[in-house]
Amino acid sequence: MNVLAEESMNVLAKEIEKILAEAVGDFLAKAILNKNCTLLGINRDLITPDKMSPLLQNIQRSVTFFDSEETAQSVAARMLAAVK
Amino acid sequence: MKRIVGTEMKRLMLAVTLAVLLLLVAIISYFLIDVLVTSYNNTQDNKELMIAQSVRTVDNMGANIEKMTTDWEFIELFNIDYIQRALAGDMKSLYGMIVRLTVGIQPVDYVAVIAGGQIVDYRAKDGMTIDKASMLVTPPEDGYQTLDRLGDREGFFISCFYSVPLSRYGFEDLYLNIVVDRTSELQAIEGYFQRERNNMLTGLLIAGGIAILLSILVTTFGLRFLVEKYIVKPIEQLNRTAEQISQGSFEGEVHVDEKSAFAALQGLLKSGQVIMRLHDREIAKKPGPGSSEPGKDVG
């Protein structure tokens, strides 16, 4: 990812990626966010709280796939808190 | 994509350039010292050769003088008065004849007749002032010595002693001290080797300068090209593939070259690609009836 794209990423996307990275690492955090945004037709740089529900659901499934249900729930909870 | 190996490459190029420069400087220094030492040794060898030849020449002169002053075949050619005076015990006439003969017909700059440890007669080339007290009266260990001054003249002189055994004729034994000027010969030898040395040093410095410039060019551009081709590009390719896999935009298969130094990383990326595909398939499935809404199970 180039620097400009990284800078233009909105605060919410950054926060999601940060929470994800703490749980599954940088590489998977990016991959999970990118893939789920693509699947849901969301521009990752334009994520807004109203688009968060389906995204969070998918992210939770991804984290469950890569780690565990517990980690997925913890991540989802932190993301919800971040949205509020 | 931002190049992440720039710093490493700069350091590598700097290290290789410095190593090559150091090697070149060491080689050039070795040859510089070799030229200086060889030139000095050649000068000394030729100087010693010139001295040895001069000593031989002076010995021959001494032998000629001895023959002229002791062999009747030659003596009878001279003024008989001198001979009679010498035979009557007037040795000064004999000494005078010897010094005049020597300086007059031999290419010498100074001659002294030494009898009983004293200079009994001497003569120098016209225009040369000699203080006889400053001259040796006994032969040096090697039979000769080099002087950097003769009378009022500075230069390079070879002073030889030649024994004239006159006791067999009833006279006192003599020494001839003959000094020849070899300043111009020494200057020629030193000048020749100095020119040779300067030419070699100039050539060596020019060649060294060109070698240093070429090495900088080769290490700067050549090494940069090779490192880019064989190290930077494969790493950039791996980085690009990793970015594309994480973004979900990678298409095709990650190729693993078992002979490559990056085979392990390529294998890791391939595994990542497989896992991401499994993940994508899993996520693409509709959520099951038992799956929880985000946030509902939390808090």
C-alpha cells in the first residue's frame, strides 16, 4: 500500500485495522479488512458507522477462521466500542 | 510500492566501494613503494658498479705509473738527469716526476706520493686548491674511499691508494694516492634512475587514478545493476505479492523456486495465498443459523 492511500484511509478503517492487527497481526488485519470490504462492496476509505454492522459480522467470522470464537467476539466488542 | 531495500543497498554499495578502494589503494601503495625501493637499489647498485670500475681504472693507472717509473724500458725515455738525481738519493726528483706523469697523462684530479706516512709530493688539476693536511696518508681498509669534497670542490670523488714497492730497488716503498672525479658519472646514474622512477610513478599514479575512477563507476553502476537484478527485484516481487495477497488482488499462483535464496519466503507466501483462499471461501458462505450477530454475544 502506498503512503498516500494509507494517509487517505479514514479514521474508522485505521481503528478497525489496528484492533485487528493486535489480534491476528498486520498482514491478516489488512487482508481481512480488504476482503470483507470487497465482499460487501464497501470502499475501505469511506467506512461509516452505518456500514459497520455487516462488516463487523464478516470480520468476526474471519477472526474466528484465523483464531477463535473468543478472539472474534473480543475484537467485535472493541470495534463496536470504537464506533460508539 | 515504496522501496524498502534502499538503505541496505546504499550500505552494501558503500561497503563494496570502500573495500575495492582500500584494495586498490593497497595495491597502488605496494607498487609505489616497490618502485621507490627498486629505484633506490638500482641507483646504489650502479653507483657501486661505477666505483668498482673507477677503482680498477685507478689501479691500472697506478700500475702504469709504476711501470713507467721502475721499468728501464721506459725510464730510459725520460730525461737522464732526473734518473741520475734519483739514483744519487734525490728522491724529490723521482716524486716530482711521478706526480707530473700521473696528472699530466692520466685522467686524474689529484695525486699524492706518500712515503713514510707523509705526503712527500702532490699535484692537483689546474685551478684546484688542496689542503694536503686534509688528505689521507694511510690506505683505508677497502683500499679506496669516496669523498664528497676534494679541496675547494664539492662532488663525488673516489680516492684510491696504490702501493709502489720500490724497496727492491733500494728505495723506500711508496703509496700513490690517486683521486678521480666521478661527480658527472654519479649525476648521470642518479639522473637516469630518477627519471625512470618519476616516469614509473607518474604512470602508476595515472593508472591508479583511472583504476580508482573505474572501480567507483563499476561499484556504483555495475553493482547497483547486479544487486537490483538479483536481490532487489526478487525482494520487491515478494513484497508486491504479499501486498496483493493481503489486498485480495493477487491473481495466479505464487511460484516457489527451490533453488532460490528466497524459496522459504516464496513458500510462506504460497501458504498465505492458500490460507487466504480458504478464508475467502469461508467468508463467501452465507452465515449459518447459529452464527451470532456482532455485538449481540458481546457485553
